[in-house]
Amino acid sequence: MKARVHVMLKRAVLDPQGKAIEHALAGLGFDGVQQVRQGKVIDLELTDTDTDAAKARVTDMCEKLLANTVIESYDIEIED
Amino acid sequence: MKAAVIVFPGSNCDRDMQVALEAATGKPVPMVWHGDTELPSGLDLIALPGGFSYGDYLRCGAMSARAKIMPAVVEAANKGVAVLGVCNGFQVLTEAGLLPGALMRNAALKFVCRNVDLKVEDNASPFTSGYKAGQVINIPVAHHDGNYVADDTTLDQLEGDGLVAFRYVDNPNGSARNIAGIYSPNKRVLGMMPHPERMADPMLGGLDGKPMFDALVEAL
């Protein structure tokens, strides 16, 4: 079973790296980019066979390590 | 004072910290490996040094904060053992939940490596009793992710409880409220981005960091 975790900075947190990317895109001539925020994708390959159990475990992994919930939020996709 | 320095894979300021602590205590200061589960007995101070532990992978200090030695460090802190986290060590302390907030990428995105002026907010802690309240000291910083962030409630609480230890005179990284270092509620855990251990020997161009180590020896 595969899980894909997206970790992003919370909306209220300043993202200067996103801003730098925004400026670089503008410098390359891409107009109309109003905002850029960047995050992480973490792919996990699990031996779980039950989707709900897998989601619960990955949520635990996010809470305990993969995301710093002070400044980051996450979402999880489970793919059978 | 009996002190020890925790070493994570990629820590690189552990020796400087050991040298500064040994100069102040006159005793050997052991290095403690991150994979151990127990600390030496009778410690008065635990130092979490600077560096790039775990390559800053995932987040700075994130994996160090989950290292096998950390439950013992947290337990010791809860029992009143003093903890000094410098730079990467400060990041580990926030990731371990011993201090609030988080350290993020410097606002201007550049690695900052220079001496900065810090205002010592007060001298009412075992770390700062060797300074005068409001004294400005000059200490090196060297970091890419020193931008202290926390929500307004947390920041107001830190200010209200007098837990801001040091403030940048000229903020090099965008830290909220110019915060360079903070205490735990009992002021026995200090996390700071600047490196006092790099300003504790006349050979290094200044002695502004030395009073911290001397004060700790006297207090602990």
C-alpha cells in the first residue's frame, strides 16, 4: 500500500522560499503568478493491507515526525 | 558543575561547546552519543550543540529531537537539570517541545555568518547572572534557519512572563520580536541561535560569551 503525504506551511506562516520562487518565475517571463508557496511530498510504501489502519498510522507519523504542527499542516492520500 | 554535551550525527559545534565548558568548570565534560538511552549521572547541565544534525533533513533538528537519548534529556529537564541549546540545539529544543515556537529559514534566505549585538534582557537566570540587565554583548551567529516564529499568543506569553533571554539589536534573520533566545518557564532551559561558546576565549576575538559559562558554574 502506498501513502503520499503533502506537508505545507500553514497559511498564516510567511514563506520566503515561496516568494523567491515567485520572483524567479516572474524573472523568466511567467506573468500572472499571484502567489507561490512550496512544501514537501513524502511517499511511503507500507505493508498495511487495511486502508483505514494505514491512514491512522500515517496520521500518527505526521503528528510525530513528518510535520511540525506548530508551523505545518499535512494531508494524506492512500493508494491501494 | 557537571556538564555533558550531546552529539548527534552532523553536530559540529560539540567540541567548541566542550572546550568552553571545560574551561569554565575545570572538569572533563563528556560527549554523550545520541543513540545512548541514558545520561551520565549527576548532571547539572546538558548542552545541545550547533551543527547540521541529520543534515537538517526533513527539518532542522527534527530527527535529533526524536533520537534515543532525548527522552532522558526531557526527563532531566523536567527534574530541573539545566539545558543549553545553541543554534541547532535551539532547533532541537523547539522540535522536542521543551521550548515553544519554531526556527524557520532566515527571512532574507541567506546564510548569515557574522558577529551580532545582542541585548541581554535580564540577568535573572543561571545563564545571564554574569551580565547586567540590558547589557549589549557581541556574539557570532552562523545559521540559515534562525528565524524564530510563534503565534501572537505564544509571543505575548513569552514577553509577559519575561522569558525572552536575548534580543537582536539589528535583526539578522527576521525573528519575531527580534528574539535571539528564549527560556522555558522555570528559566532553566535556554535556547539561543547565537554561539556564546565561540566568544569565550581571548584567541577568538572576544569574551562576551564567557560570563554565561562562568555564571552557570557559579549557579549550578
